[in-house]
Amino acid sequence: MRYVLAGSALGAVLLCAVAANAQVSIGITIGQPPPPQVYRVPPRPRPEFVWVEGYWYPQGHHYKWHDGYWTRPPFADAYWVEPYYHRGQYFEGYWDGGHRRFDHHHEWDHDRDRRDEDRADRDDHHDKHH
């Protein structure tokens, strides 16, 4: 048996099929970040500290530079996965280690005396009590 659809009916069927498989993505394109800045790395403050290399990150419609810094990893065996830009998309840096992940939040950057692991401890404490 053979089926034939009229022109407008065929268009409606095709439109529904395309819409069913469509994905919607909304974002702001600001392009690739500038090259890394040159800066002096200060001496390691204590043996347990690791260096997080400086990087650009998107803020609004432009990139903002985040200087490198020494910090304690937020948990045992954690390592820093640097942010990167690939095929038109920016991927934020984060701490990883086995089955655990800890994201860095840029609102912390205004308080240079604090460290990521202090925030991880506070976040864990906050999550347990709320």
C-alpha cells in the first residue's frame, strides 16, 4: 500500500518531525579569550599549597582576568582542571578527584585572604544544616 500526502499536509508532518528533534540553546557569544597575561608567581606559602594558573573567564559581554594564586586543594587528592575554550564554548575550571568535584566561584575573588578550601568547608557545613 502506498500513501501520498498533499503539499500542506506533508509540510506540517515534516515541521512536526523537525520540531520534535530540535534543541534550544541560548547564550552570549563573546569569542575566544585573549592570550594569558604575564605575571610573577610568588613563592609557595606552605608545602600543601598548589598553584592555580591565571586565566580569563567570561563576565557579561567581555572576559576578565583572574590572576594565578596559591591555594590548598578543597579535598584530599584534588587536582585543578584549568578552564578552557573549545569550538566556541567556554568551560569553567574546577577541582576534580575521583568521584568528587568542586567548582570555583568568582564572587569569592574579591576576598583575597580567603581560600577555596575554606569555602568548600563552609559550603559542606551549610549544606548539612540547611
